[in-house]
Amino acid sequence: MRAFVLASTETPPTVIDLPMPDPAPGEIRLRIRACGLNFADLLMTRGQYQERPEMPFVMGMEVAGEVEALGAGVTGFAPGQRVAAFQGQGGLAEYGCFPASACLPIPDAMPFDQAAGFMVAYGTSHVALSHRARLKSGETLLVLGASGGVGLTAVEIGARMGARVVAVARGAEKLKVAQAAGASILIDSAEADLKSAFKGLGGVDVVYDAVGEPAAGAALRALKPEGRFIVIGFAGGQVPQIPANILLVKNIDVIGLYWGGYSRFAPQVLTASLRDLMAMYARGALHPHVSHTLPLERTTEALALLRDRKSTGKVVVTI
């Protein structure tokens, strides 16, 4: 089978031939149809992600495909069934073996490209906003990086939860995408004085930050008393240094959210969240946005779209 493999952080990953894997007990072998890319994939190529698989390894964190074979002891799945899976690696290949516990049936009406980019982005935003930040209807949600893979889902889910959503993104075209997802206020980070723009909002209840500085500091200061600042990631490259005196004076919560970490200490949180999200999709309440699909041979180009911020929503590799 063909697979996109990272052998070293000193050399670029590339497509090579590997033996087809056999499922171990408790695993499912998938015929992979699509793999969603994430900013974390870029960090892995540099050795900068918090999860560092032993090299060489097949890249690709989340996939969608069809059940091809079952390992010993696996129940509840059947050959030919359409599923999505999250493992953190192994997705950029024609076949892959994943724990049955990491696999989720997908609706027949959900295309593989949407399913492949669904779990991490929607799961991150849903757990962040509902479980961690306890966003309430009528509150103001400020989303930094609102046109990106996770940011756009935060806009959409926040709007479905009844919040007034403020989208911050670079350029008019990206803001149009955020507006279509449910944002009611648009701020162009390339043009606006963010500190003044955020101050003009009249206070913010929740900040969703997948970007980091320089926008993070201005957003923190826009929070109302008892506001919540959710740390999602640092796509901008600068980790915020949050002044503790501001947290004290304004009674602000800073909340970290690493979605994948829940699989180790509270997997039921992810299971319940994904069940709710799939039900929302099935009734037409969610509309995943995939801006680019490229074949496996062009995975390097697909990663460059994320690196150069030329995508909106998800970039998906089809296999």
C-alpha cells in the first residue's frame, strides 16, 4: 500500500510503499478514503507537537473509510461499514488499523471528505464551548482564527448555542466564510486595531483562541468579569504570556483544551460529544466546510496550504 511517512524531522515526509497492516485484537482495518489534515500535522513534521510518535510513522490524525477487516474480539462493526476514526497517526495511507474504540459510524449521507475532517475540529470546539467554557445563549463569543479548521467550527457551534459570535480572521474572503457559518460581527485582523475593535464590542464573555499573540492579549483585556479564555492552540506561532494580575482583578478563568488528551483520562467526554455532534449533523444543523481536497501524492501541497494560511475550514487528502 502507499503511505505518507515521516522518517525524520530533518527530512520531509514522502509517499512510499509499505506492507498492508493486519488488525491486532481489538482493532479494525479500514480502507481509507479520506484523511483530514490539522495544524498539528505540521507541528509533527518539525518535532514540535506534544505527541511525538516514534519514527518512522505514517502521518494523518483523523480518517474516514470503510471497514475492511476485523481483529479478534471486535464487535459492533461489519465489513463495508462506513466509519471515521481518530488515532493521531496512520491516516495518510490506503489502509490503516485503528482501535475499535477510536472508530465511529458515520451517517450514510455524510461524504468521506466531510467525515475525515469532522472529529477533531468539531469535537474540539464542542468540548471547549459546552463542557469547558459552559457557553450560554445570549453570551458574546469572540473567535480568533475564525476561518480555520477549528475556528470555523467554533463559530458554527457557538451560533447554534445561541451566542453572539464575533469572528476575527484575515481578509474579506475568510470573513465571508465565517459569516456564512453564523458570525454576526466580523473583524479583519489585517486591517483593524484589534485592541480598539475588541473594546468597542462592549465586553466579551468567552474568547476562543487557536492563534495566540498578538491577538490573544487584546482579546483577554476585552473579557467581562467572570469571562472565560479558552486556550486551543498557537497557529500564529507566539504563545501568549497571560498576566495573572488581569485574571485576579477581573475574576477571569483561563481554560486549556487539548481534545486528544481526553481519550486517556475521560474518554466518555469525547464519546458523548461526538454522539451529539453526529446527531446535529444528521438533522442538518451542522455544515462542514472543506476548502481543498487533494490526492495522496499531493499531501505536501496540502500541508503547505495550512502552513501558508491559504485554506478555510478543512484541507482533506483523498485516497
